[in-house]
Amino acid sequence: MTSVLGIVLLALVLSGPTVAFVPIGGGASTHVSITGTALLEKVTETCRAVVEAAGHEFKPTGSSPEELVQACLGPTATGEVSGAKFHSALQEIFIQHGLVDRDFANSAPHHFNSETFLEGRGLIMEGMTAIKANIHRENFQAARETLGRVLHTLQDFYSHSNWVELGYTEPYIALIRPDLPLENLADVDTATCRDCASGTCPNPILPNILQEKKLTSGYMGIFSADKPKGKCSHGGAADLTSMVVPRGGISKDERRSDNVALHNAAVNAATAASLQLLEDIRLAAGDNDFLRMMGIARSSVVCFVIDTTGSMSDDIDAARDVVYEIIDSKKGTQDEPSEYILVTFNDPEFGPMIRTTDADEMKIEISKLTVNGGGDLPEMCLSGLQLALTGAPASSYIYVFTDATAKDIDLKDTIDALIRSTKSTVSFFITDISTRRRRSLSAASFDDYKDLALVSGGQAIHVSKKQLPEATDVILDTSTSALVTVLQRARNPGKQETFPFTLDESLKNITIYITGTSITFTLTNPAGVSQSHSEASGKLGTIQTVGNLRRIRLNADKLTGTWQININSNQPYTLKVTGQSTITFIYDFVESFKGSHPGYAILSGRPQAGQPATLMLSVMGRKGPSSMTIGDVGLVIVSGPEAVRNGTITDMGNGDILVTVDEVPEGEFVVILKGTDKESNSTFQRQSTTQMSVSKVKIQALVDSSVEPGETFNVSFSVMTPGSGGQYLISARNNRDFPMSYPNSLGLTTGQYTNATLTITPPANTPTGTDITLTLEAKSSSGVDSNYAVLRLSVITKITDFIQPLCEVISVLADDCPQDVSQCKPFQWELSANLTDGNGTGIVRISLRQGGGILTYTSLSSPIIQANYNASCCSQIVEFIAVDKVGNVGKCYHSIVRSACPPALTLSLPLWLCLLVNASVLRT
């Protein structure tokens, strides 16, 4: 299956039921189209259930992701909603397909090649266990990454085995149910294929294999042509075994003229199997957490990192006030934060991270903050920030309150890598206190905070304690849904310069931020109307000055078109223009890879210096990608001349574009996008916030399995430079402070990879589902050049409980229900059932899935849980589920429908079949 990163949301525009692995003469991504189809169907189904359970009608205004998210988050919420988080979640899942093909091309179990059925199922089950544990601990990114790998392996079963040749059309449930045996597997000595000299025989499986329903898969040899005698091959030019008798192959990856029917059958089975796996995860996680994993959430996440040393009392009061205002003013709107995060630090303590979706809980937590310690400088600011960056969702807005420099300045490179990796925006609110005793630490200064803020696209706001409450208006501005950046620039040293920017019709709540000292400026709209820095309230907007911050809020009746702002200062300054709009984009730097299944994979770290840079972008509009025309995409230096290095655009369809920039700027750059919004026929401009730069060193690391508590885990990594070789310093950090060992330096030879291993050992008492964010860095001995890789590992306790909870219906009292359903309203029925988990981990959650009645149950700690269901006779079906501690799901189903057969069929069908619908069953 070819993997082309970025053909996302293909299922949204599929006009019919036909889905192709690779169409004749085409190059569509099999895994992406199958995964996209299944994810969108399951997300839509889950959204419908959540919205209807809340008493609303689920009615998307169109088929775009933005409209789906709007309908899912609630029809009563007002304001803009962005589909960016949903797009990003989909991309994180999709890109794993390419990584599996690149990093595990020669691993038979990852693709169900070479009859490795038990091993392949083992990978699926290990992954499903990790996904459920990660969701339980709200480690959604780790869950998504594992989900992509698991879906790849699961889907390959149907393309690489003879499942569909055997006539099966439904998924093989045993692949996601380890309590069920894998049956009738062909052993290694059983011949399975006949010779196919042409390599394109419609079905080379031996007749006896088909007759006996023996399960086999093709052998694949990238480096060797060896295979057991008589065995099928995978097939294709990259498979060396396909030239050994029996020649040919049984792969259904591509749709060819000789295998159309089998190819389509494999697609349908793989899609159904993906839906089956997603449903199991949804039931184990619950609807709300499943949607959170899929990025169905309001854009804004409010994350505070607060210094709690003795002099910070006023700062804490200001932070508390702004949190209260956010919660109270934005409740019930699309701007209501989807999540609240709080991290505290002083010296030597920092953390823990408090994370909640409950606004009232956040109020309680921040109200409990008190100051303690301090008296000298600096503090553990970057340690607290590291907790926030590794715990908050990607692209979060993080606000740091402190009046001290960083004691842990050695973490600066790690923080820099985490900012670039997560694309999170960090703003610092600095209230310098000269009365606190400053410990000598020349390496740390407030300029470090300014550096990190600039890299992230945030601001370093320096104010007095008294001014701080005014400065926190920035938090109110940015803790909103659908926030976009129009322009971002910095100058150091300062100089007079005019900055043009384009405002389009969709933009609302436009705000301009300037940080610096001794600044004058003039803002001019497209009609030539101007307003200077000295006019606090003018024709174009209102200007607020507090500390080193100028905040300009444009009037609501702004003109669309090209604006400009002329800034004059001989001191360093930054400029940022933001607004609210559903027109936005997400992007990643990618690199192509070759092999049996070529494709693209996300770059880990900075792009390579001296090489063209390739980006994959997904562009989102108010009505989906069809409502926009993409103009230019390029890279522009934030702190240098305005010259934009535009790229060559390849339209991948559905709003996804591949951009190649031949000349990458030297220095810190951002991505800039220009286009036209067809809805308003206005030109728009958008810019990424996180800065990036190139490097002459490359570091790659590989992680595919989970880490067990108490066990040492090996992480293989490789470092290479096309430049001058020599010694490169290696450093590594993890957010849990788990013990690690790795070489402190590596000797590199120009153009050659040097391999090394890092070991990490989580304590034996580490809770299952804990995520580890590991940051690796390679730096030249001169310190001039460096690069990084950020990895996410999951700590998962080995699972021995694979048995689903059981349901036994004890009694059903439905005799009062009339046969005529139109007379049902005055009557009730009830059901009693016992739920048990045998010798398993124990039931932790019971929930109603179907039925309009009331479900009650006894204590979950009891070995036998009694469930009671009462409902109107008008609600004739009940289904509830029981989930155990490790995510096994059991279902209890009952119907009081009197007859399942139309009158014309009752004479031709046996009575037991007609009455089957009345049975109480535990569905699998």
C-alpha cells in the first residue's frame, strides 16, 4: 500500500462507494483513504450520539470538517469554530502509515507478511492496550500515533493474506479479540500457491487451500529471495521472493485489471475492520474522550505556569482574576476553553501538572494557590514550562508568570525543541523585583524568556506588579477559538520599517501587539486613513499601553485589503497581528523515502541546510477546501528582510498541498500562505507562529513498542551530517526524570550515519498509560549547529486479562407492554441482569448505549454487579456496556419487540429465528 502523507479527508469528497487502494494509473493512498473513511464515519456517529443525548438535533450544514466540528460541539454555542485540531488529529494518525512502511518495511508482523499471524495480532493487541491506557490518562497524542500504526497493520491483513480469496466478506474478529483463537492457519510445510509466470494471475491460491479454508499470506523478501517451498509471495518489483517458484504474488495493494474484484473486497473488509477496532476503542474510552482523542474540541486550551515564590502574591491574584473572567465570560460559547492546565514552580520544587475540562475545578485549584519560599533568584521556571509543553495538547497557548530568571537554564535547548515540536505558543508575564536577592548565575537572564517567546510566536511582556492586571488582556484575546496569525515580525536592533499585511472579510476581533521600548508607530488602512501611537482611541481602533506592550484592537468595521503599520524604534521590538477566522492551515516539514512502499514522513527536527525543504499543508476554510483558492506558499525570515522564498505547489486534492522550497532562508523563518476566500471573494493572508531554522546535522530515532514498568527499554538512534565530521555532543532529557544512559558524544564521518542506543528505565510503580516525552539533541563541538528529535513513549503494564465482562439477564418483566405499540405510553417494563468480570481486572464503568429508560446498578467493587433497567414500553430496545480496568468491553442487549418477522415471512422461517430478536445476548 503506497503511503502518501497529506491526502487527508479523502472520504469527505468520495462521490460513491468505490474506494481504491491504488487506481489504475493513479497514486491514491490506500491506508489514508481507508483510515479516513472509517474515522469520519465513526466520528460522525459519535458526534450524533453526543449531540442527541444532550437533547439537540445533529445537523451539519455541510460535509466539511469545520461544519462537522461546529455541529458536534453544539448547535447552541455561539462564535467561530475551527477544524484545525480535527485536521491535526487526522494527520497525526495518517502519517504513521508512512512511518510503518519506512521504518518497518522488512518486519513481516507489521504487514502480516510471511504467515506471521500470531505476531501481527500481538502488535495489534499491544497497540490497542496502549491506546486505551493513553486515553484513560489523557495522553491523546500518544494514543493517536499508536492508532495509526495499529490500523496500518490491521488493514494490511486483508490485502496481504488470502482472507478475501477464501470468500470472507466480514472482518476477522479474532484479530482484535485475543481470547478467540486464530484458526485453520496453513503450517510452514503446506504449499499454498501455484506458479504464475506472468506475475498477474487473478488468483494463484491452490484449490485445496481454498476448499479447506486455510489461511495464508504472501512471503516478502526485500533483501533475500528465500521462502518455504510452495509458498505464496507478496509480489511486486521490490519482492525478491516473487521470482522464485511459485512466482507471482497475492498482494491486493494495487487495483489492477486482473484483480479488481479481490482488491475491492480487500478494501471493503479493511474498512469494516477499521470501524470495528474504532468502535471497541470508543466503547472503552467513552464518547467524550473518544472525541477528544480525535481533536473534536474547542480550539483554546488555557495553560498557566506560575511562580509561587514569596514575592508573587500579586501576580497570582492577577492570574486568578483572568482565569475567573475567562470562565465566566466565555461559558456556553465556542470560545469556552476545552481544557484548563495549571503548573506551579518555585525553588527547588515544580509541578505537579493539574489538568481538567471542568471550569469549576480549575477555579478551585487556582484559588488554592499560595506563595512560599523564595527570597533569592533564580527559580525553576523552565522545569515547570517543560511539564506544560509535554502535558498540554499541541498548538496550545501557554502563559508563564514569574519575576525571576531561570535557575534551570540548562533546559533552554530542550524547551526550544519542545516548542518547535509541539508548535505551542508561550508568552511570559515578567514582573521584575529588584528587592529579591539575585543569586549569581550569569548564564540566565530575562532575555532567555524573550528568545523562547519569539521562537514560539508569543510575547515577553515586562510590566510592574501594579500594571500586570492590564497586561493580562492578552490572555483574554488568545484564549479563543479559531485564533489565527496574519503577520509576525521582529527586529533586533530596531529600525524604522513599514510592514504591510492583508485583512480579509472572515477575520474578526483583530488585534495588533507590539513589544519593545521607545517605540512610535502609525497604522494605515486600505483607504489611507491613519492612526498614530499617541491616539488611544482613534478612527481605526483603541490602543492600550502597559509596560513594554502596545495592544491595538481594531474597530469591528475594519476595511478588507492591504493595511500597513510603520514602526520606528532604535530598540529591539516585535510585531504580531492576530484575529479569529476559520480560514487557517496546518503544516509539517516532510521528507520522501523510497523502498517497496515509497511515501513521505514528517521530519524529526529541523530541515537540512543546503537542501530544498518540502512541506505538507492542509488548508481549511469556512465551507471546506472547495471554498478557497490557494495562491502562494513560502518561507519568510521573521527577523530579517521581507523577501519571501515561495515554493512550488503540488495540489494533492481536498485542501492538501505539497510545497517544495528550493532556497530555504538562512535564519529563523515561518510559513506564509496567501489565497482567496471564495465565500467573500477577498484575499487572505495567514502565517505560522512557530519559527524554524535549518541544520547540517540530522538525528533519527525509532520507537514502535511500549515500555514496561521496571524494565530497561532501548531507543535506537542515528546521527549524520553532510558537513564537516568530527565529535558531536549528545544530550537527552525526559519529562519524567526517569534514569537514562546514552553516549555523551559521537564521532561522525561526513555523509554516514553513526548508530547509538539510549536506555531508559521507568520505575516499577509507574502507572500504566504514563507517557514519556524524550528529547534527544546532537550538537557540534563548537556549539554552532544542532538538531533534535522528540519522541513519545508509553509505559504499559503487560496485560493478562483479555476476557470481556459477562452479562446474564436474570429477569424481564414486560408482560404489561401492549402488542400495539401506539398504546405503549402508560406502560413500563424492566430488566435485571448480573454483570461479572470473573478473574479479570474488575468492571470500572457501566453505561447505557441504547434505550430511553433509566439504568441503575450496585457497587462496582462487588464481584457480581446487579444492573436494573426501567423504561417505557415505547422504548423497546436496551443495550448497555461494561468496561473493565484494562478496556475490555462487554455488551448486554435485549429487545421486547414482539415479532421480528413480517407476516409474509413467518410461515417460511423457523419460529426460533423470528423470536431471536427477543433474546438477551452479550454481543461481541
